[in-house]
Amino acid sequence: MKRLLNPMLEVPRLGLPAFRQRILVRGVFMLLAVATVALSVVVLKDEKERAWQAYRHGFVRSQAEVMARLRHPSGRLALLNASHMGRSVTPLAPLLLPYAAIDFDDPQKSQQAVEMAGCAVQYPDGASLCAAIGSNPYAGGFIYLVGSFYAGELTPRERGSRVPAEAHRARVTLQMRGSTYRWIAPYEAMASKSGQGARGRLTGFIDNGNPQLDARARPVRDFRGWLWQNGQCRDTASGAGPDTSPGCLRRTQYSIRLPVELFREALFSKDEPLVWPPEDLGSMRLRVEMLPPGETAQPLFDSNAPGAQLAASLDEISRNLLPGERVQIRKVDGSEADAITLKGVDVQATPSAPWLLRLIRWLPLDAAGMPAAVPTGQDILYSPTGNYLVRFTGHLRDVEQGLAAVATRLSWYLGAMLAAIALAWLLIEWGLIRRVTALTRRAAAVSYNVQDGHIGPRLGDLDVSDLRGSDELGILAGGLADLLQRVKDDLQREQLRAQQERDMWHAVGHEIMSPLQSLMVLNGPGDPGHRYVQRMQQAVHVLYGTASPAEALQAANVPQGRLDLDAFLSHVAANAHFAGIDRVVYEGGAGSVIVRADEFALEDVVTHILSNADRHRPAGTAITLSLSASESTASASLHNQGATIAEDLLERIFELGVSDPQQTEPPGGAEHRGQGLFVAKTYMAKMGGTISVRNTSDGVAFTLTFQRLG
């Protein structure tokens, strides 16, 4: 595109209204961008309030779920044994049950108690074992062993046999307080109903390491155990009958009450107070083996087998907590140092923009009932071994981080929207606003340079043809270019016409000047006609362009003489009709008044005033002349009825070129050039007098003031 304007061209300073449309367009885009960002912030604030409200509801729900888990036997079991549940599962350590004891004589009740408490250790081959003590020490101080394993057909011990290896048997080993205790319990079959499998008793003996029992060996009185075997094979389809094949493995359940003398001694000791559960419960080591017949046979089940997992733990409860949440559990009468703290499982934080996280934290929460404080809560857990105070602490920071992660992903869409707005603005700025700016500046330059006083050769340098086009701005620029070309052409024609007229008037003036020179010689300064010849000569100078009309009038010579103003006014009133001005009345009555004035110049002054009054008076009304005199001055007043002169013209009406705009055109179409009153004022000044005008109640009065002579 060509340059907007020639740097030599004079361009007016454009005000703020010239930029209104551009400011409006840019402001709209700026407002659109700000509104987009503001809407995003408002939505983010609303989402923060929703997220916090949802978190508070979720926090209450998590609190209820955790308390429900803790009140469940499995939860209380995990709580009661939290001090030593963090170690390896095997070798087993007895757990503290949330029950006073286990009804080990009934397979259904014992199994139900174990499942409810969740104390069973699960093994990869499907076996399980729960080793625990009751919560009530006065139930006898026993260790309960309840479990299951898979075995083939059971071989019972024959009555009177002293070789335990001849039958299926259980071997139990307990290490506690520096001592090791062993029991061997062979299986003794008992009658069972048809189709319900085998059942029998586990008779416990002290295991001294010999393959054969001592002849005087007697069963341990408080050792009691039971063994039940299902009649259905593990691999048999549901509903199939009993299978007696050698490869049939059946689920075998056992329940043992293991007497511990040290527990009993502590229970009935009078020297030391009873401490229950024992403080060294977690350091005890227990091993249970289920052996088939034979001395060297591999155990059917060994509690020390690898891969064991404990079903119940506080980690399971922690999974109900959200990331960052904490649960502190301690006895009501305990210290903070003994408290158990559970924390929600931390998840890998999703990357988020730090500035978004700060913005989210800064946003206020205006929703009713939505405090910004971290939610907390507490509850009481009642247990046979004591009451526990459970405190819950939320973690709203994770809510903010989660919201920041989502906002970070959505910020790309916001950035894309702002980029689209910026791109649209750039397209409009380059394709429309830039052209509008160029067209505006050139149009302003055109308007400025075609005004009076600015038209000159520089106007030819203005050009907007390069902005032509088929769109709206192109059509507008084309129209402006055509109009500008028309103005240039008219200006050139006007300049040619003016030059031709000037040449013609110079030629006419030259022809007039020669006779005027002769008349000036014939009518010397003393001749009455000299002043008229002088005025004609000055007019020729104006025609040549060497002087202005005002300069010509100022150069006119007006002699100062003595004049009887009373006789002059009487003569004017009597002869005015010869000049085409009727009904001129002189009131007279002042007598002879001699003033300093030239008769011929004063005649021109009065003629101009009478002509002006004649044009403005209503038809049929008279023009009144009056005379007043004082010791030093004399004043002649010329009054006519009719419309008054506007107040803003009273001070300017004697200036050259000023006339009443409401004045009607005279017959013939000649224009009023505002020159007559200027001539009158000029001649009065040359005679040492003044002229003034004033509005009267019924018209206008002109007053001529002269210097009076003695």
C-alpha cells in the first residue's frame, strides 16, 4: 500500500471523536477477552464452592464409614492389635480378640467368630488360621487356634496306641518369655452322621520330641481340640456326592483351645496386678503344623509357610480415607504419645500450574455455611478393653490441588479462546481498522485542505485512489477519490478563470488610467471635481490589485472647511427627492450652526445614510432630520421608522463588508457589500467628526457629530 499522506501535506490534529469507532471496536474485543477471563474465574470459584461442599459431605461419609469399620469386630481387632500388626505375618503372634472367648466346640460358631473378627491368616493353598486370645482374662487364659486346610481321608489314632505318627495329628509350638512349649495332638475319630464327613477330637499331649509317647503320658487336661472334615471333595462340582478316591481333598476345619500356664499364673497372682492383654503378646511366636501319618511325611499345613496374609488390618481402614485425611485413635485415658494415626492413601498428584493453585486458594467462599476452615470431627469407640477417642482431620489442600489439576487442563481451552479473540482482533485491525484509519486521515486532510485559506498547490498531492476496492471501504474510498479529483479539476478551472479576469481588468484599468491622468492635470487640487477624479484613480488601483477598497478610501483627500449645518440639512431635505428618496423632513429650528466639514464629503455621507434608511423604512413613512448643538459640538440626527438593528451588529455595522443579513435585495439583483456605512464613517473621521447608530422605540437613528466653529 502507498504511504498514507505526503509528509509535506498539512493534516489537522484529530480529536478523540475521530477515534471513536476504533476505540469502540478495540474496546469490544478487550471487553470480550476480560469477560471470558472473568467468566472462567467465576466458574472456577463456583466449582471451588461445589468441590468444598462435596468434600465436606464426603468427609462426613468417610467418618461414618471409618467408625462403622472400627465398630465392626474386624475393625476392633485391628485396633486392639495395631501395635504389632505392622511386622511380618509369620511366624504367628497371638492376636487379641474383641470377644471374651471363642466357642471352639461348635464348628459353625467358631468359624463365624473368626470370620467376623477377621483374625484369620490366609495362605496361598486355601488354608487359614486364627491364633488369638480372648479380651476377658477371666475366661481362662487360653490361646484359641481356629483354622482349616485341605486333606485326604483322615487316619485316626487307635485306642491305646502310643505312636502319634500312625494317625493324622496336630503339632503346636509356642515360644514366649524365653521358653518353648510343644504339644502333639493326634486325631481320634468319633461317630458322625452319614454324608456329613468325618469328625473327631484332637487329644493333646506334651511333645517331648520322642516318636513314641511315654507309657505314663496323660492328655493335657485343659488342651481341647476338634477336627471336622467335609464330605465333599474340593474339585467336585456343586451338588456331587461324597468321593472316596485317594486324590479327593476335603476341607478340614479344626478348633483348639491351647492352655498357657503363664497366663494362669499371672491371672491368679497376688504379688503383681493383672495386665491384660499381656504386654509381650506381640513378641510371642506360635507355629501350628497339621501332619499326615508317617514320621517323615511333609506337613499338610504349616503356619510358617510363605505367602501368608492377615485379613484384618488398620491399612484396610485407611483405604476409606481420602488423600491427606487423618484419623487419630487413642484411649480416652491415654496419652497423645500412644495414639494411633491413620492417613489416607496418597495418590500421585496430577501436574497443575502453580499460579492456578494460588488463584484457587485466593478465591473466597461465599456460599452460606461454607467456612474455609479445615473440617474436623470426633467420636467415641466403646470396646471391652477400654474406650477410644477417634479424631478426624480433613485435608482441603488436596481438594484445591485436584481442582487446580482440572483447571490446568481446561486452561488450554481458555487460552485457545483468548487466542481466537486475539486473532479475530488482529484480522479486523489489519483488514478493516487499518484501512479505516488511513481513509479517515486522508479524508481529514482533504477536508482541511479544501477550506478557505488552505487551498493551494498542495491539494494536488492528496490521493486516496490506492484505497479503492470492491468492498464497502473500497467503494467509499473510490467515491472520495472521484470527489477529490472533481475538486482538483474545479480548482484548476477557477484558477484559470481568475487569472483571465485579472488580466482583463488590468487591461481595462490601463485604458482608464490614461484619461484619468489627463483629468487630474485639468482638475487641480483647488478644483471641486478633483476629489472625484482622485476616488476614480484609487478605484483603478483596487482594480489592478495594488490596493484594497479600505486603503483606497483611506487615501482619499477630504478638505476641512466651514459649513452651515442648518442650511445644509435644509438643502438636503428639499432636494432628496431628486436622488430618488421621498418624504425626507427636516425639523430645523436651531438657526445657523457653523461646523468643521466639507460639503461634498458630507453630501456622500448623508446620501449613504439616507439610502440605507430608505431601504428599511415602511412604505409611506418619513425620514426625519434634526439638529442639536452645544458650545463645542453639533449633532445631526437621521431617523427612520422600521425594523431595528440586531444588538450584535450595532458595534460592527460600520465595518467594511458587514451588512444586515435580513436585508432584502434591491431591484436588479445587486448585492449589498457593506461598503456605504464604512465610507460614511471614513469621511466623518477625516472631517474630525464621528458617526453612531442606536435603536429607538419605532426604528433606527444615526447621529453625526461635528466640531463647532465660532
